[in-house]
Amino acid sequence: MKRDIPIIITFLTGFLCVVAFFIPHPPLGDLQQRFLIWYAIVYGFTMVLGLDSLLKYNIKKITQRKEGWQYSYVLLFGLALVLVTGFQSWFKYGTPFELRSSFMYSYIHIIVPLQATMFALLAFFISSAAYRAFRARTFEATLLLVAAAIVMLGRVPIGKMIWSEIPVISDWLLNIPQLAAKRGIQIGVYLGGVVMSLRIILGIERTYLT
Amino acid sequence: MNLLGTWIAAGLTIAILSFLYRDNPLYKFAEHLFVGVSAGYWVIYIWAFDVKPMLIDEFVRQAGFEKWLLIVPAVFGVMMLMRWIPRTAWISRWPISFTVGIAAGLALTAQVQGYIIPQIQATLLPLVSVGNTTAETIGRSFNNILIFVGVVCALLFFYFSREHKGALKVGSKIGVIFLMIGFGASFGYTVMARLSLLIGRLTFLLQVFGFR
Amino acid sequence: MKVLDWLANIDRRLIFLAIGLAVAIPIIMKLRMPIRISSEVRSAYETIENLPEGSVVLASIDYDATSAPELTPMFRSFLRQCFRKKLKIIYTGHLAIGLPLAQFDLDMVTAECGAVYGEDYINLGYRPGYTAVMIGIGREIRDFFAVDYKGVPVDSFPMMKDIHNYGDMALIVDFAHGTAGEYWIQYVVSRFGVRMFSCVTGVMAPTLYPYLQAGQITGIIGGLQGAAEYEMLVGNPESAAFGMPAQSIAHLLIIAFIVFGNIGYFISRRKK
């Protein structure tokens, strides 16, 4: 009941998708389409799963007065704010996605700057890391360094201003050796992916049940 | 109202950027606010774009057998949330196995048809490719040989079932050269991407403070 | 020698400051630089140029604010080119947190081009499920998007009358900062034979070159440079083209830092 039924479900659904690829006609094609719709619905539920642990963790932090507990109030406030504006906008405009709504206001003035700046920080760290870690210690490391420098120059206008051939070399690097390396890696990755999919469908790989 | 929003956005941007000096309460405030609003946003989104249109509205719209069939994904969805309670967490294995099975089935064929076959096909190029001029012929043939050799040698590098000796060692050594160029090119592009984000944020800040 | 030692051990915060200034100064000074058009961007641009009037293009928004400075200019240029060519756009996506961001651009450009909702374009919003939704649309788009993003039935819009699956679409254009860009190629392009080109971040761009060489996609618009090239081709240089001087100077500075770091490394190795 706890293990066998899930393994049977995995086998049946996975096998159906493979067979429906080769025979996409009714009834297999219809059944697959129905399963895909169900998948989309169920997938949505998985996305709110993390909410529980987030709430539990922060409420516990507040009640036990753990270090930085005050910030958990900020987190809960943010969560409540978006939920309130979301439903308020829904009632007012019939959808939360009306651009004039308070939900979209909180999106554009809170979520967007926070998310964008969080990632913009990486520009500083990647520069500092390049300065500290990019060393021409070996032939291979030098190759990596030179390729990076050529692409960095070749993909911006100043590269052509320094030497007109830099963008040409950069394009060649991207289109030939870089492409070959990526393809070699990816073929290996996807062969592994195919084997993993087969193992899952056949019930050999069961780690997702733990 | 928009002006207030712009100043809130500018304040939050500065709060995050303050981390560059060192970790501080302003940054922690912004960080926690970000996690909270993102979580709330997901709840609204899943309700608006998943549960309501695909489940509730469809249940109202459909008739007969089709209508009642929708109970299956609804039950699966609720079973998924059983993970929240430790004693009933095992129930979530049913919907998980359903999603895993579908994903594995779709990936199996897509990876073969969408990557492995077309990419191998695109690697099997004529090693002598005749162009309009001698230089073009040499250039094209050289590139085709490089792609073929590069892909094969990169694959050899990741072949760990035998010790890298003899021809395998030579192949994997050549593979490393291609891999390093590949990683270097990726790094160059990554630097570009990260700086673009900074350009975006600084442009916004400079506009707010009237420098642009 | 002291200068070389200092260059080899620059404080982290000084590097941060230098990078900040290298980006900010060109923006403040409104510097401009000539943009060179690469073949992969031109090829993407021409894919749209060669479509007959009235063709349907599916635009998938698979990015969010974390990559907006790169992808927003691409999306705006794409909209301008499509509306100028009188193409019809279906707007959807697989990254919920990014969809409203592009919706602002959609509203801005449609107002500018005089495009009419439901006739020239439609916003279908988001559905969870990534690959399942992509494959499902191949059979019937209404199975997943019976209503638009505001809950209005899609059948009430004239442009959706004859659109059922990929067979009714001339092109897919994906705006992605993650694996969704590859999913579209692997799960849809190969299976349903629809044409596609990719607008992606700099991080993703190198991954897509194998697909371009294999003929699975018709072009790549990658990173801020790609966006700037596309803006130039469409004839509307904006944030990407104006951001390139800052990008150029920051790149030069980072290369200089790498050189300084290596000088320091070789000096310390010689001392040992």
C-alpha cells in the first residue's frame, strides 16, 4: 500500500507517456492528454508545499525568541501583505492581475526590486572571485582564462574597438570548440537522463518515495 | 502613489546593496521581506492560475462524467498536502509517483528525440567540406573536424568505466582542452549576464536620484 | 614592487566600488558605442521578417526580475517587430513570478503600436506543469487555457477562433533564463516540428549554440549584447543599446583585475 501502489502508478503513467509518443491516437493520446491536465493541476499543489515549513520555522523562531526572531515578523508581514492585496484586488477588479491593483503595485515596487537587486549583487561577487581565483596555474587554466577574456571582450562593443578580429575569434570560440564541449557534456547528461527515466518507470529507482 | 512606490523600490534596492559593505539589519529586513512576499505571491498565483481555472471553473463548466473525473486530480492535490502532517505524509507518495511517472515518461522520449539524435546527427559532419574557395574549404573542413573531435573527446573525458591509459588518455586530454574553452566561454557570458543585472538596477537608482 | 604587491592584494570592497563606478559613470555620462550585429541575432530577426502577415507567434515568458535587464529589451523589440509585421501574438509562460513583469511591457508596446487585445494578441497567463503543458498544447491549447489571464473564455476572442495547437502557430519565441528554453526545443520543436528561436540570458546562451548548429532553432538572442543588436535591427535602441558602454567598461575592468591577480600570483610564486 505504501510502496507498491506508488511504484505501480509510476510504471503505468510513465509507460503510457512512452507508448502515447509512438501511438498518439485515441484512446492512448486522449488518456495522455487527460493525465497531462491532471499533472498540471497536481503540480500546482506541490508549489505551495514549502509554505508549511516556512511558516512553521518562522513561527517557532518567534515563539522561542531565537536569534533574529524580529525578522520573522517581517517575513510574515510580507506574506500577509501580498495575500491581503491579492484577494483585495481580486474582489475589486475581478482579477489580481489588473495593472492598477494593489497586488500588482506590491509586485512591481517590492518583489521586482528585491529580486533583481539580490541577483545584481552577484556582479560584485563574480568580479571579486575572478580577481582572486582566476590564476594561470596550468595550461588548462590558462586556456579557460584566455577563452573567458576573449568572450568577455568579443561580446561587447569595446572588443571591436580594441581589435576588429576579437568579435570574430569570440564567435568562432562559441560556435566551434565551446559548442563541441557543451554537446559532449550534454549528450552524456541526457544519456544519463534516459537511463534514469527508464529506472524510474521500471521501479528500480525509488529514491523519490523516501 | 507611484512616487511612493518608486521610493519604496529605491529604498529596498539600497537595503540589498548594503550587504556589499557587510551583513546588516537593513539587508536582513529586505531579505526576509523578499521571502515573505514571494511566498504570498505564489499562493495567489497558484490559486488564480491553477486551482480556480483548471479545477473549480472546469468543475462548474463540465457536465456528466468529465465533471466527476476532475475529482481525481483534486484528491491527488489534497493527498500531496498530506505531507504537512508527519503521520499521513506517506499518502503524498501517490500523487508524487503520478507526477514522477509522467515526468519520466515525457523526458525519456523528449531527450532521445529532442537532444541525443539531432545532436549526434549534427556532429556527423563531412570532414572534408568543399567550399567556393580553397580557404573556405580548409576553414569549413577544419571546423567540422574540430566539432567531431571535440564532441568525441569531451565524451571520452567523462568515460570512467576504464582507466584513462593509452588512446583513452590522449582522447580525454584533448577533451579537457575543449572543456576548458567551453567553461571559459560560459564564464565570460556569465560575467556579462551578472553585470547586465547591475546595469539594470543602477540605471533605476540613478533615474530615481535624477542622475539620468 | 610595492605597487605590484598592492595590485595583487586589493581589498574586496575596493573592487566592489570600482565595479559600481565602472557601471554608473557610463550610465550618467550617457555614453554610446556602435553595436555589431552577429549572425545568430540577424537570423532570429529574419525569422520573424519572413513570416507572412497574420501568422501566429507564441511568446513564452520564462524569466523574472532576476534577468529582466537582459530580457525586457528583447521582449519589447520582439513585440514591436511582430506588431509592425502585423503578426498575432499568444502570450503565456512557465515562470509565474515573471509574467506580470512582461505584462507591463506588453501593455506599453501594444498601446504604442495600437494593437487590439483579443484581435492582435492575447494574454493566456500561467499554468503550472512546464513540459506537460508544452506537450498538451500540441493537442489542444484549450485543454490548458480555456480562459485568458483574467478568466475570460478564449473562444470569445476573434484571434483564437482557428487556433488549436502548434499546427496553427508559425513560430515559438521563448524568453528564458533557465531550462525552460531547452524544454521548448526538446519537448516541442522536435516533436511537433514548429519553428523556434530563443531569447536568453548570457548564462543560458552558450548552452543553445549546439541547438542552433543542429538546426533545431533558427537563432539566438543572448545577453544584453544580443538584446542591443536586436534593438538596432528593429530600429528602436533603448536600455540594452544604452547599457553596452557600461557593460564594455566593466568587462575591461574585470579583465584588468584578473591580470593584476595573476601578476601578484606570479610574483609570490617567484618569491617562494
